[in-house]
Amino acid sequence: MLLDVAVSPDDRFVLTADRDEKIRVSWAAAPHNIEAFCLGHAEFVSRIFVVPGHPELLLSSSGDGTLRLWEYRSGRQLHCCDLAGLRAPAEPKDHKGLAASRITFWGQESCVAALCDCVPAVFVFGLDADGRRLVFRQQLTFPRRVWDVAFEDAQGLWVLQDCREAPLELWRPVEGRWQPACDSAAARRLCSRLRGDWAMLEGSAGAEDSFRSLYKATFDNMSSYLRRKEERLRQRLGKKRPRSPTPGPPTPGPPALTC
């Protein structure tokens, strides 16, 4: 099952992400020719993203709760970030729910933003292209579910959320920390427009995790088998076998006749 598709900036390669934990890099002119596989994820690959300005780099997210950086033509993994380990101490450390539904990049600040599908948070990283790694910057938290995020070069990070009062927020970096731009006239104008068309968006309110059905299902049938086996043994030992009669003295026969 294909979950995402990307094309290299030079149109030479088609990159596909699937449920079977792998990313395939194929030739666009002859897709049956595979250039490389990017292997390492332990669950389905939810999103792939070729980094603008760095055509050799690929970002990927997965149901295993990791965000990974690849040199996709060789299939080499450059860096791996465990999103569960970046959450606040009071938050659950479960990897489920941390598959990214959107990955976006801001070239002006070399920032990467990853939106997880059912967590009201956006993870912001810095891309160290020379060091071939991701540097965690900040986790942006929201009171409601976030539907989508996107960078705008002259503005910052736009966040669309399930909140009729403030459906759209603009976040900007201030002295190294991302903060909401409450005084943005553009944000106020767009929020007013979205509130007028809220019926168009409210159908998505309360929607469940769209990746939930893609996680591996595990079945522990060995423990139930061993339990049933033990019960059968107990039942077998509990049954009493019929005993054979105890041998007694021989029964005397009829008296012998004498002539």
C-alpha cells in the first residue's frame, strides 16, 4: 500500500513510501529499475519529503515515531530523531500517534516542522545540512487538534487547527524561540474569513487518527495455547481410572464323586 510519493527536483527519480516500512527510489524513465531502498523504519512510512535547496536529502516519518534524514540515492540513513523521547516528561512516551501527517521546510531559517497525526503538537527542528543531521529546537503545543501546517517565506509558520475562535495561528521565531504572532493583521483577516466558512472545515472536527489501521497487529496465541494445554492435563489427572477387582481365595468346586 503506497502512502506517499515524491519526485526528485531533477525529475530523474520517483520516491515511494509504503506500509511495508520501506522507501523505494526508482528511475522515473523506467520505474522497474530501482536505484536504492531506504531501510530502517520499523513501521509504515507515513510521509516523505525532498528538502528544497538540498536535492540530495530526504526526510521521512513513520509509525515507529521517528523522523529520519536520508541520502536517498544511496539509501544511506544520516540521522534519526525519536519523537517520543522529545516530548515533555508528563506526556506519554508511546510511539503510536507520532506518525507525521505533514513535513514542511523553511529555507530562510533552515527549519523543519513535523505535524503528527493525532497529537496537538508540532515538532520544530533545525537542519544542519553540512553536519547531515537534525537539531531539535522546540515543541509547539496547542489546546486543540492541528489539521495542517505550512511555512511562508515572509511570515513564518501557519498552523490550521480545530478551533472556531482562532482557526489559524501564525508563529515566528523570536530570539531563538517560536512564539505566536498575536499582532498579525494577516492572521486576524484570515481567521475572520475561516470563521465565516467554518461549515467547510467542521466535518474534520473530531476525526480519528487516519493511520490507526496501518499499525502492525500482534497476536499472542502461544499463551492461550499453553493455558488450554494445562487445563487439559489437570482434567486428565482428575479423572479416576476404574480399579480391577482384588484377587481373593479360590472358590471351592463341587465335591468329587467316589465309586
